[in-house]
Amino acid sequence: MITKVIKISRKGQITLPREIREKLGTEVVKIVAEGDTVRIEPVKDLAGSLKEYASQYIPLKEAREKVWREVVGERNRVRD
């Protein structure tokens, strides 16, 4: 078990220590609050949690790349 004490910023943000991020094995996490306990759980597969919103399966890496292309394209259109 790894136990760390970390500070919550004024904006409500925390930074997870590297060893905890590595133990999670993913960049996507789920926060679960039960009573006075809060857990951070890894989300290894988004397909199950997002399937009601998707019309077809797209790997996470491909979806991220598509979003970034659209964001960059939108920024370029706004500047023109």
C-alpha cells in the first residue's frame, strides 16, 4: 500500500505523485466518494463507460488525435 499526503490547491486541484500514477497505469481515473472516504480508481477501458454516446468504436488514441486536429483547425479558422 502507498500512502501520501498531498495538498489541494485553491482551485481544487491535486497532483498525484508519480509512483501512484504509475500504479494506476492509465491517465483516466474515476473518483468515488462514499461517506467520508474518497477513492481514485483507474479506468482502463472507456468503451464500456461511453458506449451509450458512441455510434461506433474508436480507439482512445484515435479519438484524442481527432479532437486535437479539430481544436487546432478551429483555432486556425478563428485567427483567419
